Amino acid sequence: MKIFAVCKNCQQKIKVKGIYPTRIDIAMEKGEEIELICPFCKEKGEYKVDNINAEEDGRNTIFFILLFPLIGLILWFLYPFVVKSGIKAAFILPAGIAIPILLYTVISRNRTNKVKIFNSTFVESRAISVNLKAKRPKARDNKYPIMRK
């Protein structure tokens, strides 16, 4: 996950160094405003933590592009042993394809959720308290007033 702020001067992405699951963690460590220097225009600026965003990085894809041939090689070397042991060879190819795809799906979904969580949490009180504009229960209807003696 890449955490960045957008430069006020040149609109380029300024990387925020560190590993933070939410904006609240950044605010707890560095304060509600962070001073960042843009590596492109060398402009120094104060950025509110709520203006910092996250996006997915490409490490997932590169890792799994390398993983597919590796699993293919492992299956190539294990094929004679699997056939000798009596396991049907027809199960090897689907398993060799399904396992990396399943791993890729699970890990990429996890990273996507991390980015969504980061981008949906804010430090300012207006956004931290969930459902500020939620419907409040209506006042009791006086359709059936309580009978008094």
C-alpha cells in the first residue's frame, strides 16, 4: 500500500514514509498536520492527515507473475513421483493452476480492503463518529395515549 499526499504546488504524489494502517495512526505518531517536502518541485508544505490517501502498489502482481512459473517447475519435478504413488495425474494440472490463482485472489482482496479502510477513516470528529446523520428514532406517537384513571 502506497501512502501519499498530493503536492499543493505541482500536483505530484508525495510519498509518506512509514507503515500506517489508518490515518488515525499517522495522526497519533506525527500529529494532525504533517510537514512534507515534494521531491519534484522541492516545495515544503503542511498537509492535514485527512488529505493523505492510499492506493495499491504493484508488488502483488509482480510476486504472482514470478510464482506461476515456480509452481509449474515444482509440479514438473514432482510429476513422476505423483504418478508412481497412484494419484491421478489429471489432478495435478488443475491444482497447479488453482492454487496460485486462489492465493492471488485472497491476498489482493486483503490489500484492497486495507486501502479501503485507510481511505475511509478520518481524524476529524465529523468523520470518526459513524452515522452522524443516521435516522434517529421518532418520538413516540400519541395515537394510543396511555389511559389514566
